[in-house]
Amino acid sequence: MGRSHIKKGDTVKVIAGKDKGGSGKVIAVLTAEDRVIVEGINLIKKHTKVQDQGGRAGTTGGIVTTEAPIHVSNVQLLEGGEPVRVGFRRETVQKRRPDGSTYAAERSVRISRKTGKDI
């Protein structure tokens, strides 16, 4: 469990597993399990039961196709359609306290290892 190089909304390419070569947008990042859910990748069929909660609140049963999480090590970030390795750089920024005074703090920024530019 560490700092993840993938964030929600990133476009990633699958580099290992049954969906190798596929790409999609990250829907969710599960940091505790080091897993990500990618749109259209690792699709599973889930059998759901009819839940009768009275009136129109119940859900209908059937087989639902949904995305399952995959490990973060099996995906690689895409930047401009090209796969890139992710690095981090610390930047000093000015932050403001509620009383109006400012102070210097450090912030971590993702960078492309290939170009050195911010992602």
C-alpha cells in the first residue's frame, strides 16, 4: 500500500491479464487494495436477486454485466495516447490560512518520466 500513480479519470492501458492491450478510463481507485476499476475492462456477470421492498423501491433480478477491479500494477498511464512511466516531483507552494496569513508548503506533482512534464 503506497501512493498510487493512477487517479480517477486517467486513461490507462492494460499491460497484463486477460484484457491485455485494452484501454479505458479509470472509474474508481481502491487504494486499500491497490486496485483500480477501468471502464470496459475485466467485465464480469453478476447474478442479482429480486429485492421486494414494497412499491417501486425494489430492484429487478437478472444477470448484470459490470466491471471488476484489477491490480494497479497491471495498468499503465496513457498520456496523449502514449504509455508513460510516472514519476513524482515536490514543489513548494504558498498556502493561505483562514486568518489570511500565508505559509510555504510542499506539494507532490506527477510527472512523465519520458518528457519530464507535468501530467
